[in-house]
Amino acid sequence: MNIVTIIYLAMILAGGLFIFLAINQKLKAQKAEKTWPTVPGVVLDSEIKIHRRTSSRGGSSRTYQPYVTYEYRVKDQAYVSDQLGFGNATYGSGKAHDILALYPQGAPVTVHYDPTDPSKAVLETKAVGFWIYLILGIIILAAGIVAAWVL
């Protein structure tokens, strides 16, 4: 097996992995929406985390991640979580600030928690970044298949 074949196989596997992760997150979110109970909670902290990336060519970019910490109680036990939804994603500045505006410090929130493990909770029962992971996976998978077939 030569190096080119290994690269194509790696692309196909990586694309398949991205697709699997996207679908898995979506299924978890759908299950939580249907079966996880809710309790009231309160936002403890709300901020934007800035991620700076520098390319090998000297360029740079920034992405923004809304970060919300909240507290909730299940059966007289207090819990703290920072999961907005299932998965993680970064956004442009405007979108990140729009999301964060929904969760100001001190605001009451509805918390969805896993009944089998109440320490696992989310504020939104959605797969965060689902479309990004799915589209990226399809592109990488297709590129690997086409490259292996053509070359």
C-alpha cells in the first residue's frame, strides 16, 4: 500500500467520522428533547471566549464562543454546568454575542438534565455545529472517494 492510498483512506475515514459525530450529536439532542426532564436554573457567568488562530503564512483569524455557566438543583442536590447544547462550535462575533444575549448573568433559565446522571445538562436541546460537521464530513469523504477513484 503506497502513501497516496493511505491518504485517500484517511480522508474517507475522517469524512465518515465527521458524519458519524454529527449524526450522533443530533440523535443525543433529539433524545434529550423528548426524555430529559427540566428544572429551573440561574446563569452564574456569561462571557465570550475568543479563539485566535495564526496560519503558517502569517495570517490570523478570530472565532468567538459563547460560554455560559449555570446552576440548577435536582432532588436538593446543586449542580453547575457550562454546556449550552450537544457539541461545541465557534461563531463570528455577531452570532456569538446574539447567543450570549439570551443568557445574561443572573437570568433564570430552563435546564434539561439527564435523568440517569443529573450532572449532565444543557440549556438547548440541539446539536451545536451539526451542519458544519455534517457538511465538512461529506466534503472530505467525497474528496477521498473521488480522488481514489480518479487517481
